[in-house]
Amino acid sequence: MKKLLLSVLYVYFSLGFTYGYSFPQITFAEKATNPILYSAKEYGAVGDGETKDTIAIQKAIDAAADAGGGTVFFPPGKYLSGTLFLKNNITLYLENGAVLLGSVDADDFPLTIPAFRSYTDKYVRQSLIFGEHLRDVAIVGKGTIDGQGAAFRWKEYLNRPYNIRLISCSNVLIEGIRLRNSPMWMQHYLDCDHVTIRGIRVENHVTYNNDGIDIDCCRNVVISDCVIDSDDDALCLKSTADRPTENVTITNCILSSHCNALKMGTESNGGFRNISISNCSIQSSYKTESIYGVGRGLAGIALEIVDGGEMDRIAISNIAMRGVKTPIFLRLGNRARPFKEDMPKPKMGAMRNIHISNVVATDVDKIGCSITGLPDHPIENVTLNNIRITFDGGGTNEEAYAIVPEKPDSYPESTMFGVLPAYGFYCRHGKGLRFNQIDLDWKENDLRPALICEDVADVEVQGWKSRCLADGFPMIVFNSVRDALIRGSRTASDAAVFLRIVGTCEKISVIGNDLRGSSAAFEYGEGVDKTELFHTANRMK
């Protein structure tokens, strides 16, 4: 009979956590006597916020594990704790009003060196909640986990714990809880399989490296309905070892960060594959003072490969942004950092098959967006579709002449090149770029081109619309571009030259554009072979 009751309750709770059912209120007495629930207080936890409850909570976890699994229940109260070690088939359930407080004493967090080695070995050895090689674990409820990270406000790594760290685990559920004030990253999922993070709220603004969520070398991940506000990166996919982060879906989230809202990187050793991100809102943090980054946030979307690895099959759609410095930043570099000591440097990475669509961004900085690879290592097959961006503007002629350094081994950041010579998109070392239905504007007059393509092959611009000034640079500049098609695009009134061609350009076609607003259709640099430009059916008057 007891086994039957356990089975029924297990199914009941599992269905609720999986499908979002709401549970009727259960009194404390019922919870304390329920065979599947193990109350932390029944095992000696005080919950006064001052007494260390680490041992008592761990006893509850161990008792549930010894019984084959169960739910460790936290009734309302403040539970001060050091490291808690999860076990198989364990759910931590924090009732509304329950707060799990991380200890402010670093000695309460023993060193835990995982079997799975990654570059994060250089970052962290401690955490408030830890698990490795586990299955069927969950942290759920309406309560709060507060790491009290303000007590760990220093830059040095290895002595600041994460709030949650799960490694090589399968069937992980994080749902409903509020996460606050981690001493380091808020939560790190490394080499995990089948992870669901749903309906959580994250606030992390108390010390250095305050990320919101870090998914690292994981597979089959679903993140939805989360609200994240962090000083460092809000929602970050990483690959700090030789396994890819793959098969990830992220949807219906609200993200704010002083750094990057949606990021893949910086560590990229294993690469990223099959990633879908949709229906997210990005805005500046409610916190105006930053520890890292800037108040308004560095990048809305940052996709980076710099430590080897491949980024392939990435789809991002339906993103609304307000108040970041750079809406879109794509970077293929070659920092080539190995993830373990005495390893050879990783080979040059690759980025391909990236589709970004339906993006609206306003109140963004004058820097501009960039898509940059390296010589002989282009970013390939990038499609930008239905993009509307309003920049701050104010770019000058001097900035339009700026020489952008390659910086192959530099840390990738949307501000790494300074103010770009294009106010819209600066693209260099690319192949197979598609710009469809792009609409760019600015608040303050900007003299820079809207689009620069340099050393780009197979580029198509369709339905492009952007502002430019008669006394400014041409709207589009092609420098050493091969196999390009511009069609169905138009200029605003009183605009400059539509297209300037410089360098060694080949097979450029300009067909069916409305150029009535331009002072002239084309402009050629010195030594350009004009026969490489084919143009027809363009309206000038």
C-alpha cells in the first residue's frame, strides 16, 4: 500500500511539474506526514536565517535518497546553508515564503572537483547546490534561493560559489523559483542531458561574473517563460570542453543585462548546434550602475566562436529590443584557448547557417552591428530577415573612414572595434550573406554608410531601406565583394550615392531598385573595373 501511495504521489507531482498543473494548498501537517515529502524542519532545520541548517537539510536529502527518492520540502522560513549535495530522484521544493540563504562564510563550501573536466575548472570549485552524475533531479516551488553574493565582492575566481551547479546530470527540472544574488554565476549546467528551466526569475547584480543562466556542453535543453536581470550575461550558452551545446530551445523570456542578453560563447571549444531562440524581449536593466559592461547593455544578440568549435544551424526570431549598445554581433575569431592545460591549441572554428528574423530594436547606440570573420575563414550562410533598427546616430565622416583592425585573438565583444564605419551593418570576411527587408533609421543625422561589405562573397540585398544624407557617404559600400545582387531596395529622399564600389569587385548586379532619392546611383573607387557592375530597371526619376 505504501509503495502504491508513493507511486501515485510521484506521478501526481511529476505531471504537475511537467505540464504546469497547479496544486491545491497542502497544510504543513499533511506535508510532514506525507511519505514522499521530507520536511527540512523535521530533520532539524531551524529556518531562522542565522542558524546554519546545512547538516539538517542534507539529512533530509539523504533520507529521501535512501528511500529511493522523494521531495525535500522547505516550509516558510530562512534556511542558512553551505553546500548541499543532491542525490538521484530528489526534488527540492521551496514553499512560497521559504528562502534558502547561502552562507557568507567561504569555509562552508567545500571544494568539489568534478570528474568532467572543462575550462570552468579555472573559474569555480564551490557551489551552494551541487550534483554530478545524477538523474531525475528538480528544484521547484515559489520560494527563493539567495546566495548573499555581496559578501563575495572580489574579482578572483575559485573562491566564489555558484548558487546551482549540476554536472553530467540527466532529466533536470528547474521551475518556478526565484534566484538572487549569487557570488558568481547564478546557475551552471555542464554536460547535462534533458534540462528544463521554466518560469523562474533571476536577479544577479551584487558582484563580478553575475551571469543569469549558463548552459554548457549540454544537450536537449528547453528554457521558457523566464525573467532574467543580471550584471553579466543574462542567458549564455557555452562550450567549455570538447562537447557541443546542442538541441536547445529558448522561448518567451524577458532578458536584461549590462553585458549580453542572448549569447553563445565566449568559450566555444565544443561548438553549438541546432539552437532555436524565439519570442524574447530584451531591455536595459533596471539597475543603472554596472560592475561589468555598461548600464544600457552591450549586445542584444551575441554569437561568438573564438576557441575552435563549430556554430551551425542557429535560428533566432521574434526579438524585441530596447536600449542596448549593439543589437546584433557575430564574431568568428581565433583566441584558440585550450580548455585543459598541456593541450594543443584548438583548430580554427567555423560559423555557418545562422538565421535571424523579425527583430525590432530601438534606442541603441551609434556603434553599429557587425558580422566579422577572419581572412580565409569567413562566416558562412547568414540570413537577416525583417529587421527594423533605430540607432542613436551622430556618426561623422571621420568615423566613416575608420580602419577596422582584424584583432584575431582578442576577446570578442560588440565594442571591440569601437565605432564602426557603417552605422547599420559592417560585414567583413563573409560568404553567403542574405539581407531581406532591412529597415534602418537614426535619431540624429549620421554621415556613415548604412551597409559596408568587405571581402564578402555571394551577398544578396533585397528590400533594403535606410536613411543617408546627401553630404554623407554612399548608402552601401562594397569593397572587394564577389557575386552580389541588390534588388527591390530604395533610398530615402535627399540621400547620397546609392552604391560605392571599391577594391577588386566582381559580378555585381543591381536590378529593380527605386533610387529616386539618391543624388547618383553609383560611385567607383580608383582602378575599379566598371564592367563588373551590371545594372538595369532601376528607377532614378
